[in-house]
Amino acid sequence: MTTHFINNQRVAGSSGDTIAVLDPSDGQTFAHIARGNAEDIRRAAVAARAAADGGAWSRLAPLERGRLLHKLSEAILAHHDELWQLEMRDCGKPVKQAKADATAVARYFEYYAGACDKLHGETIPYTPGYAVMTFYEPHGVTGHIIPWNYPMQIFGRSVGGALAAGNACVVKPAEDACLSLLRIAELAAEVGFPEGALNIVTGYGHEAGQALADAAGLDHISFTGSARVGTIIAQSAAKRHVPVTLELGGKSPQIVFADANLDEAVPVIVNAIIQNAGQTCSAGSRLLVEASVYERVLAAVGERIRALKVGPAAMDLDVGPLIRANQLDRVNGFLASVSESGARVVAQGSIVVNAPAAGFFAKPTLIADVSVDAPLACDEVFGPVLAAMPFKDEADAVRIANATEYGLVAGVWTENGGRGLRMARAVKSGQVFINNYGAGGGVELPFGGVKSSGYGREKGFEALYGFSVMKTVVVKHG
């Protein structure tokens, strides 16, 4: 797959250079992708512009766009096995997670297929003799920088919404994980998407990704990734007054009160930190527990953590590998700092004995007594590491929950309905789950953050407003 996908066909990279694709389960190269550059991005942007400005894609009625998106959803389901297997090997996801992601991307396109003809404007009462109407129109060409942790899901929520609003798209997936997206683009062409509607350029972030952010032919950029890179993307776009949607990670708290139903809470809390080996922006990576039940909750969570097994993706265990060696080094670096900080390791899972030595495996770890201002409590580890700390009361819980630069997702566990709603209003977060935790929630639920977690919303119908522009038309009729 050493090609890009532009104008509905495989296209060789302009430089001829390639990037090796590693299997995280054994560290071995199993494929190569094209190493895209500014020229490749330019070609993709030109193709998208032709589709958006008078081309076949721009001439489709919303109903017809919706039918194409629905056909793509059906094609994804028809190729479900092929796609999840690509995702499993490319990302190191256990089988059940890879299958869930392949199902989810189909659901995104199904959802947005039904939304295409429902993006309505309105009429506005105004001065007598005038009629005022508003319309939602596509930006034109949208750029999408997709991360490696959930390629298919984030492609679905970002590109699905942009296509539904009528935009033509240029996509730059992460160099670590893009094989499934190239195949989905092929499926889009096969079901009838016009040339230029969906284009994919692979390559490194500092080359192809930066070129996409700088590209003169783009009207909107969607980026999911780190806060540091998000700042660079926003600065590049600001030079051309191009709007951006940024989802930049989180340090999401699970807040457990003494009256919580622990039988329900504990399994969800553990799953929220080990899903995708903790490589999830909305991972519940901080565990805040009311002091009176702190040790009890630690014991219950620790028992489940110790039972977890880590190994190659194909073994379909509790936890698969991290994406690459430097991500493993990052997680191990956080763990190495525990003893120096005064915190304590409560429990760890185990790596199966037959796991390849060159695989990127990290043990799920529960760490207690983490200081509120410690790196483990403030920085995004992006691995299966859960930092626990006690709180005294509601006010203290809010203080600790809001003590990081992030604000993406939060979970509140309490049987007191008033307290749950008070906490939901007080915690600074884009999403709050009470007595559940959706790790980003369903397709229908608007998703995005506050503070350094970014701005703008994807998922749900709300995404269509971000991927379109409101136009006001004023008619003087006498």
C-alpha cells in the first residue's frame, strides 16, 4: 500500500520515499506506506477543490449525498473482517476492540447519511417588507489530521460529518496507522463517490501534516492529537484565517463518592483505563475517591487490575501492545517516577509469557496516593496507568478534578441525584457521565473539550454546524 489515494485512484508519492509500518505486537515491519510531502498535499487539495467548486460532488443534492454515505456504511460492514484485521495488526488492538472499531466507523457513516438532508436554516422575523433566511453551506475543502489510536473511529466522526455537510476532504492519517483508511477510501470510490470527494495522503506529521495545515486550498481543518501539535496547527491555520476544530487529549477524572454502587463502578473504571491499552484521549486516567471508602475502592480496583493479561493483539487478551517503542518508553518513564514522588504501586497486570520480546507491552498499573500536582496526575500518560487520590467532600473533589490543564471527559459515581448534577455542572469538561462512563460516548453524542483539551465539537448532529458556514440572505419584497 505504498500509494496515496487521490481522485478515486491509487497515486504514487511524488518523492518515491516510503515509511515502514510496524506491527506493535512483535515490532516487525509488515508493510510500507508512501512518505507524502507538500506536493502530494497540493495535488490532493486541487482534486478536492475541483470536486467542491462545481464538480460532481458539489452538484449532488443532500439526499443523494446521504445515499452515498449509506452505501459506504454498508460496504464497510461487508468488508468488516478485512478492515478489523488491518486495524488489529496496524494498531495492535485486541480482536474485540478492532472489531468494535470497524463496526463503529460503519455506524458513523450510517448516522451522517441520515443527517445530510436535515441541516436546516431558518427564517428570521425582521422589518416589514423584508424576508430573512439563513442557509448552512459547506466550507468547501476540509483537511483532517487523524491520530493513530483510533484511525477508523476518528475518521468516521470527522470525515463523516464533513462529507455529510457537503465538503470535499483531504485526510492525513498518522504514519503509524493508516491502512484501514486507505481501504475505506477505495470502498468509497467503489460505491460511487465522485472523484476528489475523499482524498488521503499518508506521511509524517512534520512533513505531510504540516503541509496540510499550511495548504492554501483548504477552508477548515480538523485535528485530533496532542496539545503541543494542536497549537502549531491552530497557528498555521490562523495565518490564513481558516477555522479549526481541535481535540487535544485529556486527563479525565473518575470521581467516586462513598455512596456509589461499587459493583457497577469498578468494572467500568478499570475498562476506561485499559481500553486500547490506555491510548485513549478520554481515558479515565485519574481515580478520585472519597476518603472514607478510598482503601476499599483501591482494593476492588487493584484486584481487577492484577487479573489483567497483556499480549499480542491476535491473542485477544484484556490489553494489547502500545503503538510503538517510544510510547512504551514514555509510559515506563512515568512508572519509574513513582517511588520518587511518594506514591505507591497498588497493583499491576501481567504480560503473558509467550509475548514477543520485541512487542511494545506495558503492564496495567494502579498507583495510589498521587499528589494532585504530580506529573502522573497532570500529564497525559497515554498508557494503562491509573492515578488514584482521595478527596474530602464535593468541593475538594471539584478542586482536584479541575486541577489539570485538560477538560475532556469526567465520570461521577454517586447514588445522590442532586450531587451528581452539581458535580456535572461544576467540573470543567466537555462531557460528564453520571454512574456510567462512555470513554467519549456514542456516535450521537457531541464530543470535544475545554481548556487545553481543545475546542469545537465532533460527533452527533452538532458536528454538522462546525463543518458548515451559516449564510444570511435578506430579501426586500416591499
